[in-house]
Amino acid sequence: MATDKKKSADKNSPDSKVPDKKSIEKKILAFVERCENPAELESLIKNATRLGNAAVAEAAFRKRISLVPAERPGSVEHDFWQMVQAFEYTLSEERGKNTRLFRTRQKVAKAGVVQTLRDWAVGSQETAGFKMLLERGMPEFTGEAITLRHPEHFEPPVLEAAQQRLTAAGVDLRNVLDSPVHGWRSGAPPPTIRVELS
């Protein structure tokens, strides 16, 4: 009996090696960074959300949507399909059923990714998707943000329209250009982006 009390006292001593919350979270975030399995990431998102761990849920979500195997990371197509995955996943979770952006997918099949983004940027009104992404705190996934991150594919009037739409919506352009989801953590956009930040 005395040995049991000693063991239990040792567990509660400051010298015991019980991992704290921060070190566990750090290990989980490292796992998320390495994980390439969409099902495991989706499970992590659900569990972290249920447990109130926003950092892990966000990291797993962003990693999950970054898995676009058919496209080269950093390309306009990769960014576009990341946006589609993010939006479809978010809508599916909110609605409790599988939700696909059929009209967006049809337009891309007909006109291509770059022309779809061009049309969204210069359109006379914001798209419903633009508004919905802003409402969900995901401005970096708007077509306009993708357009600004890939200026080499668009004419100056298209870039200006995209910038104006985001600015009018109150979006800080530095946040959509210097987005961790796209691997830029430097505090400044890559040198190829020529967008005036006012």
C-alpha cells in the first residue's frame, strides 16, 4: 500500500514526464504537416473542432485542401482547386451532406481556370461564392485573391478589378497575398506580384 501511495505521489510531482497541452499540440501539428491522407485529416478536423482546438482544426483543414494531386503546388490551377475543395468541404460540413460546386466545375470545363477567374474579377457584381467565402473568414480563397497571387496570367484591368473588389469588401490585401496556406510567411508577397497596396 505504501508503494502505491509513493507511485501516485511521483505522478503528481513536478518532475514527472506528463506531456503538457502545448507539446501534445506541437506533435499533432507536426503530424498534420506530414500527413497526406485526406480521411485522417478530416478526422482530425472533426475531433479538434469537437474538442475546441482551433489551431489543430485550422491546420488540418488547410492541409486537407492543399492535397490537389493533379495540379502543381504554387500554380494558378492548384490555388483554384484548393479554393474549390475548401468551399465544397465547408459547405458539406455546414449542410451535413456532400456539396459540390457544379456550376463552377462546368464553367471551368468550358472556359478553363484562368478565364473563369478573369470573368469573376471583372464581373459587374460579386459572385455568391465571393460573399460566402468572406462570411466564413476565408478571403484568401476568393477568385480575386487567386488572381492577385498569379498576376502573370492576367491583364492589368483584371488585376485592378480584383484588387478593387477585395478592397471594397474591407479585405487587407497583405493577408490574401501573404497567406500561410500558400506557403508565404515572409511578411511580403513574392517579388513576382506587382500589386499596389494602398
